[in-house]
Amino acid sequence: MKSTKFSELTQEQIDRKWWEIGDFFRRNSLWMLMYCTGCCAIELPPAMTSAYDMERLGMGPMATPRQADVLLVTGYLSLKTLRRLIYTYEQMSEPKYIVGFGSCTINGGIYHDSHAVINQLDRYIPVDVYVAGCMPNTESVMNGFVDLMTLIKNKQANGWIKYKENNDWYKQNQKEALGEVKIKDEFHE
Amino acid sequence: MRKLKLFLGPQHPGMHGNAAIHMYVEGDIIKKSYLLPGMLHRGFEKGMERHSFVNNISLIPRVCVVEPDINELAFAMAVEKLADLKVPERAEWIRMIIMELARISIHLMAYGGLGGPTGNYTLMYHAHADRNTILGFFERITGHRVYHQYIVPGGVRKDLPNDGIEADILDFLTDLENRYDEYRDLGIENPTLLARIKDTILLPEEVVWELGVTGIGMRSAVNKPYDIRKKMPYCKYDEVEFNVPVSNYSDARSRVDLKLKEVVQSIRIIRQCIDKMPEGKVRVPIAQGQSMRWTVPKGHVYSVVESSRGEFGYYMVSNGGTHPYRVGVRGASYPQGLLGIEKYMPGTRIDDAALWVDTMGVCSPEIDR
Amino acid sequence: MNSMNNVTTIKELVTKKITVLKEEVIDQYQVSFEVKKDDVHHLLSVLKQAGWRQLSYLSAVDWIEDNEFELVYIVFNWEKPVHIQIRCRIDRNAPTMDTILPIYPGAKYYEREAHEFFGIAFPGNDSHEKQLILENWDDIPPLRKDFDPKAYSDARFPKREYSNDHVEMNGQKESKQAKREERRTHILDLIKGGKK
């Protein structure tokens, strides 16, 4: 017997329902990528271990980008890191979220006049949540994660869609700052 | 056998900090390896030239992320030497308390970090819980958990809070000391871990002298108390009693062992500090409220502090202006991090690489600056 | 007082062998010698022989007004704890200095870094020209005094222009900024008082 209510929905609406169900599970089991790009990563161990216990929010560390949901950009990004960060971000499977830590990702922070550090992260990759502070203490880090979950619930954490839609703009910005986005690892030899 | 090119890091759970080791392996033996530094380069040495001496106070703790206080002290000591400032006695003792608390916290963090490459995560949970308590003390004393900006040229920023912090610190230290055996049992006395870290990653005495390794790496190999705190005492380290643990065989285990033994000595030092600390002022005012226009006399000075990884130095040149003319930072892990990995990591196995970085004490932010 | 004796021994040791342009005793644990460029290697090997086995630091200072670079070598002896600074000036237009690798093998990466940040060449050190910390650098070496990081940063990395394209978590509440400003001006007025 056919459910009358379900048959009234269009395919698009059914897809949306499935996304909502997916989002529910996704936001309650977020795997964060273990990549310490900067100094705010020093507040992650207290958040992960017994003092604040990130696992009660359903978050855990993940070693490979392909299986991770959240990329934590912990602090300033030098050009050398940005190249590798873009590489990492593009490897992650969708949907993917970015949390930017510290004032350095927002506007360059204390390194705003440095020759090696970028000033504004969301020109190069999309950011969903910022955690302000230099460095943000563990409570604000945890609060940032809760905010990310709320955003996923409200369907506002759509940075990865922006990145797909405005890919040319992002690529253009990356090229302007980095010159060459591709990583060449043989320079050291 | 097939040769492979592998990367350890920058995105790798076994790598501490944002650096990569680029290695060529045959089977599981590393044949050639390099450190790829520079991913944490922020242009500090240039940035310090662009800020005045007082503004720099907020910049310097960020040079070394895990252990910011050594930067503050080394910078403050360099400025004091140039400007001939006399630090009040109470400030010296408070500085020592901060430094030794920081030393305990970094040793605990390194000890817990040993859990990463060896897969013993219980260790990490224990060590980080205790470290978190120390960060709580820092927050009460200085207002910040990690970057304190507390030790400034001319003393410390403010006195210890009047809420019984000394008693709380002493309580915590007694608690930590009581659990010392437990810590050893969890980590370096644990047979499963011992099989992994014993007799690996050797550091012979010749290598120490060739690379210029200092700190625990050096003391574990040469069997002499080569510690800056003993050899050229700064603050009031000549007025407290403590031993410098040494050994004559440097493998991964003995280096970790020395770290734990240093924690006990640090506890001893803090107790004596709290006991001997006089009352009084904690800061000499510089330039009577005109601190932004404060000029430091001409000169060039190198000031050193014993960090958890070895000799940490600031080379400072002043041309008599409000800004330092040049500040150079000698990262304590510079020798073993760059030259050590290039010359002495080949020959070990792939799975030892993460342990190598961990037990040698390679800290990438101070290499990159 | 033992450590002051160390300083006098060093002075004797150094001045006997080498003409020192300028010497300075900074404190009982540190002395500084300014020597000629050609004497550096000799002096370093003398000191290494005498027990200063550890190279603590090697870097450069850019004295742009004199058109010179100043190289700084700091060596340390753990038995007689004195840091010795050895400084020498080299020409800024074509800066070269022979490597000290045969004397202190640990200098390899310090020299490489000095080349990267100041552009000083170290013939004899094979790898000194490779990039170490910077990647794809396209400007003059950054620690030279005529390099302006702010201009470089402004040209390359756009600053954030503050607009409202971010999501506000507590959007419905009104901002407290105006109230805060008002309170601040009120307090400032109180501090000023009536009298001038």
C-alpha cells in the first residue's frame, strides 16, 4: 500500500528530507582532521582529553583527510602551509566544514604585517565558523564546535557548496597570493 | 627492493607541530631523510624589528608555542642586560616559579605525546589532565592559559594573586609527586612500551658535539650536568638546591626518563621558591610612563635560558632607539631538528621516525620562527 | 669569581693570536670580539681547540647605513661557561664568507638560513643556496633592512573589509556597542572633572 503523504512530495523534497536525516547524524558524529596548522592547536589536547572531553559532543580525531568532516585551521597560515591546506581540503569528501581558529584566520591578527602570513582565510577557502581570540581558550573552542553543529542543523554550514559554485573566484585568489598553488616537494634536495 | 618516497607530516597524527619529514625508504629502513621546515614561518625576526621594545612583549611568547615563557624570560633578560635594569628580588623568584611550572607542563606534554607514536593513549589522558591544572594556575596568576605575556623587562607584570595560589600550587605538586610512580608505571616502566623505546634512536656523545645538541639530549649522552641553570645561573637558580639528572647512555627511554626526573627537581625548586620568596615590589618602572618612547642603549647581547629542549637564546642588537635593531632567536631544537634528521635519522625504521621527533624534542615553531 | 677568570683567560688566548678590532666584556658569562673577516676561521679553530666546542648561534645583522653586513658567531664551552661572540663585517654589495663547516659541522643550516634571509653566500657549503624556510620567494631577502614586509603584505594579501556577510548567531539581539560607547564617554567626562 502506498503512503499517500509521501507520494505528494517531489523528488527534490525527498532529497532534502534525506539530507536532513544525514545532517542529524553528521552533526552528532563529526570527525576532525588532525592537522595542526598553527599555534591554536595547543588548546586542542585539553579539549580532546579528560578536562573537556570532546567526545561527549561526538567529535573525534581522524588521521586521513578522506574520512574527515571538519578541517580545523588552527591559527595563522603561512604561504607554505596554505598550499598544503588547499591540497588537504580538496581531498576531503563532501560535505566538509572548516573551523577557523584565532584572530589570525579572521584578519591576520598579530601577524597582519608579516611577509609570510595571509590575512584573510576565507578568500582562499570557505570558512564556516570562526573562533576568535589569541589564543582562544578551550571553552571558546568547545563553543565553536557547538556553533558548527547548530549551523549544520540550520543548513547554514554551506561553505563547501560556496567553494564549488565560486571555484573560479577562489582559485583566482589562491593564484594571486601563492603564485603557484601546486606543491613542489623536491626543492629540498 | 623498491625505493619509495614518503612524507611524514605535515598532516600526520604522529607529527608534533606543522612540519614534514621527507624520506626515502627501502623496505622499512629510512635511507635518506630531510626536515621540511617553514610551514610555521611568520617572520618574527622581522616583526620584532618593527615593534618597540614594549610592544614586543606581546609578540615574543608566540615564537615557541608549547613553551612561551622561555621566550619572555630570554627577551626580558636581553633587554635588562642592555638597559642595565635591576630586577626586584621578588620578581626573580616569581619568574622561577613560572619557569618551573612551565617546565613541568612541557615535560608532561612531551611525556603524554609519547602516547601518540607508541599507541599508549592512557598516558596522554593522564599527562594532559595534569597539564591542564597547571594551565589553570597560569590563568589565575597571569590571566592567560597559554601565552602569558607575564615576564616583562624589569620584572613581572603583576604580583601573585592574593587568593592562596601558593597553597594550591603546593597541593598540586604534592599530588603530582605522589603519582610519580604511577606515571612511571604507565609509561617508561610499562613492558609493552619499554620494548618499543628501549635501545632505539641512539644519540652517542660524538654526535652531540657534532650537531651541537643541548638540553636533555646532551645530558643523557655525556653524563655531565651541562645545564645552563647550573653553569651560568640566571634568576636565583644559584640559591636553590637541585640536581641535574644525567645518564651516559642515550636512547629513547633514557631521554624520557630524564624528563620525568627533571619534573621531580622542578617540584623541589618550586617548593624552595615559595618558601624563600620575600615580599616587595615585582617590577621596576621603565621610562616613567613613557614606555612607548623608552630607548635602550646601544649594544649587542646574547641571553640564554635553559628550556626543556636545551639552550634557548636571544641575540639582540640595539642601536639606541625605541625599537630593537635586530633580534635573532636560537631555537633550542635547531641542531637536532634540521641537521640531526638529515644525518642521523637514516638507518632507523619508518615507525621510529615519529618517535625520533618526539624524544629528541623537535619543536617546529622555534625552527621556523 | 671563577668565571671572571675565564674571561681574562679568553682575552689572553685571543689577543695573543689575533688582532682584535674591538673587544667588549658584556658580563662574566659573555665576551664579544670584533675581528677582521680573514681571521674568523683561525679564531674559531683556536677556540674550538680550547674547548668552545659548541656553535650556539650564527646569523647576520644588516647595517645598511655602513653598507655592510655583520656576521655573528656565538660559541660556547660547557666546562668554562662563557659565550663568545665573534663578529666580523663584510661588504653588503657582494656578501660572501667562506663556510665554517670544517670547523663546526652544525653550521650547515645556520648558513643556509643566513643565505636565505640576508643573501650572504657561503662558498664551501654545498647546499647554502637552496631554499629552506620560504617557498617560491620572489623578492629581496626578507631580513634586509630595505625590505618592507608591510608593503609586501599589503600588495599580496588583501585585508578584510568588514561587511555583514557572516552569519550572526544571536542576530535578534541588538548590539551593545552604542551603550558601551556612551558609558565610556561618560566615564571620561567624570575623570576630566570640572576644573581645567
